Amino acid sequence: MKLQYQLNAAFTALLLIIMAVTGYVVYSLILNLLIQDEQRQLEQQGEILVSVLDEAFISRENLMSFNEFLREQELQLVLYDREQNTVHFSTLPTPVVTGLFMNNDFNNQNQELWAFGNEKYVTSRILIVPQSLGLELILLTPLQDLQIVQQDFIVRMLIVFLIGALVAIGLSYFLTRKLVTPLTSLKFQLKKIENRNFDEIQPIKASGEVKEVAQSVYEMANELQRYISTQRTFFQNASHELKTPLMTIQGYAEGIKEKVFSEQEEEKGLEVIVSEVNRLKKIINEMILLAKLESEEVSYHNDKIAVKDLINKVMERALPIATEKELELQQQIKGDLYLHGDEERILRALLNLTFNGIRHGHRMLSITADKQNEQIQITIEDDGEGISEELMPHIFHRFVKGKNGETGLGLAIARAIIEQSNGKIEVGKSKLGGAKFTLNFPT
């Protein structure tokens, strides 16, 4: 069953249960309310009659002579003598009065309903003054009359309930349709993602949590598209990067085998083969390392690292290369700073960034460390040509390299290590003129 029908069915069932309970409670209470109201009206009418009789008569003889006056009131009443336990007068038919007298205790003051056959009567008793007379005026109303009013009220209430239920169900259908329609559209968008038709995906108009889910799906689709595109580019670049040294090796190897090179050229060819093999080995090792870092297959040590010691190790390893290129290394560490992570990996990331700066810098490379906004910030910047605006958003992707780049994997490895250490890395332009890499780690 579709969600819309399930919601409508659940709402309708709940509405019917509420209406049934409400109707039962109202039906139970309405008769009691009608009886109480009728008793009040009878009591008011009886008090009026008794007040007239009290003013005019003070004896049994005088009171009995006014039967005709009581008959003219068009009321159902009984004049009862408590002392003699007899009925002196009644406007009801004689069989009815006799039946009531035989089936009910007229002396019982607490009996509000009298029964005779299938009929019941609501009673109200008024004592005639002076009380010494022992006379009592009893007014009656058939319960059937009240039940007719009760049934009429219930019919009207059911009509109101029916109209209200139809309106409520219609409103429920409208609201559930408004809720389910975006979900249906979302289902079709997910089908497009399943079929990898990313270009056909469109944002969904919705509100509330459905809007948030739709936005998440839309962002997920864009991320999947970017990921698939990155993977495709990766395989293209990887095949190109691996194919180039292999073709060089193959060319020289076949030339040496076929004796097409001179002895001097063969020696040079062997040197090129060894060089390309080392380059190929480096590319493959870095690809394996990057794959392990991104898949988290290798163990990770979370140690407390002194930033000063870490940067000193970077400077020691980078100094021979910087000296060979006649490039000055500068460092500035503000305070005793500590961060948590795998020291060997973070050292590898910093070395990759440092060697990258040395390779592209002209005369100077600077490493600074400071505490900014409750985070450890390490900055590596050089005075080289910098990174172009077009290349900057992709610089941390695999096999993306600028001028004089090597494998195109060093920055991707550095990013993977830093993110695995709960850090963030950003690239920008340095005041020195070249590239600036900013690393932020939680304290």
C-alpha cells in the first residue's frame, strides 16, 4: 500500500475512534442532562401551582374542590396524600395512575424515575403548605419524550460529525498528497542516481524535513558525480603516468636486445631504464600508500607530539636539498605547542609540503607554527611563482601537478594524512609571492 493511502487510512481510523468515543460519552450524558433539566422545569411549574394553592387554601376540603383548576393546567400531575398513602387526584388516565401506584413506592422521596410497563416517567415532588396536611403535588413527564429529544440531538450531532469527518478526510488527503508528492519525486531522483544520470537530477520543491532530505540527496548526487569523475580522471592519469615510463623502458630494452644502439648509447639506455624503474616504483608506492590512507587499512597511532620537535625534524631532512638549491629555510614557533596524531605520518605530510615548496621556491621557504582560535596552525610558504587560480581547487587531487611537479601524488597524500589526523589543509597565495599551505589541527 502506498504511503499516502496508509496515512489517510490511519488518520481516518483515528478520527472514527475519536468520534465513536465522543458520541458514546455524549449519548450517555445527554439523557441525564435532559432528565435534570426536565426536573428543574417541573419543579418550577410545581412551585408556581403550590404557591397559588397555598395562598387560597389551608385545608383538605378546600384543596379537593380545586381539582378542576389543576386539570386546566394541562400538566401530568398527581395529588398524593402521604398520610393516607392514597392518590386524591391525577390528570393521568386512571389505569396509568393505578399501574404507577402498584409498581412504584410513592413514599420514596429518592426515586426520580417511575416505571409502568414499558414506560418510564421523570418526577418532581412539591410539598404543599402547611406541611401538616401531608399533601404532595407530583409532576410527571414521560421519559420517552426526553428520549425523542435525545435521539434528535444525536442525529444532529452525527450529521455534524459526518460533515466534519468529510472535511477532515479531504484535508488529510490534501496534506498527505502535499507530503507524499515530494517523496515520490525524490524516488525518481534516486532512480536517476542509481542509473548514474547525474545531469538529469533536479532539486525538489519541499518543506521541513523532506526538504532537508531532498537537499542531502541532491548534494550526495553531486558528490557522487564528482567522485566518479575524479575516479575516471584518476585512472586516466594513472594509466598515463605508468604508461610513459613503461614505454621508455620498453623502447630502450628492445633497442638493446636488437643491438641497434652503440656501446655508449646502451650504457645511457641502461641508466634511463634504471631511472624510469625507480620513478615507476615511486609512483606505485605512493599510489599504494594513498589507497591505504583513504581506506584506513593501516594502523594509526594517536600520540602527543611537540610541534617544535616535529618542525626541527622537517628542517633537518629538508636542509640538504635546500642547501643544494641555495634556498634559505626559516622557522618560527610561538610558544610550547602540542598536537595529537601519528608522528610519522604527519612528518611525511609536512615533508611533502616542504619539498614541494623547495622545488618551486626561488630563495626562501618559511615554516611557522602558532595557536589560532584554539587550534594549532602550521604554515608553509615559499617565494616561487605560486599556484594558478584554475589549478588551486584541484591541487590536492591525485595526479594533479603544477609546473616542475613529480608524481602528482605528494599533495594528495599530505591531504589524506592531515584529514586522518582530524586536521584541515588549505592552499592560498603567500605574501612572499609563492604558494601558502595552511594546516589546522585541534589542540
